[in-house]
Amino acid sequence: MSLKLGVIGAGAIGKEHIRRCTQVLQGATVVAVSDINADNARAAVALPGVQAEVYADGHDVINASDVDAILVTSWDPTHEEYTLAAIAAGKPVSAKNRWRCLRKAAAASSMPK
């Protein structure tokens, strides 16, 4: 089975996640990358073993039909936006601040506490 990943944020942390996904996770492939700095995204897809498309916006990565799961490695204040968008799109998501985002979303909704 193959897991196709989209990475939002291609700075130092994003590049390290991409490197590990490409070199360590068997069956995982990074297929989409975005960063607010297009040069960072292009540098990330130039890493050895990476054959991914560069997207201008993280929401485009989330909505890409070939992406199975999302890694949010962008600037911390953007984690909530991208995490909740990935969940709304029905895609598994990993982000450093995902639990804080989920608690905040639950508190704002009509979900039982």
C-alpha cells in the first residue's frame, strides 16, 4: 500500500519531514508541497527521492486529489487553519498543534464537552 503525502510548509522542519518520509517510511511518497516562500517549496521537491508538485497555497495541497494525508509544518499560527481544513476535507492530518486546534474547534461547536 502506498501513502501519498502533502506537506504544507517547506522550511527547515518541513524539509526534514520530507526527507524522513522519503528515506525512512516505506510506502510513503511526498506528492505535493507548498510554502509561502516558493523558493522553499522548489528546494524541497529538489531533495533526493522527491518527485512532488509545488503548490502556491496549502489549501491547494489539501484539495489535491492525489493526496491521502497532510503534514502541516508551516509557521505555527497557520496550523489551526490548515489542520481544520484537512479534517473538513476528510484527510488525516499531522501537525504539532493539532490537539490545541481540535480542542478549540470543539469548544466553538455544539459538540458535547
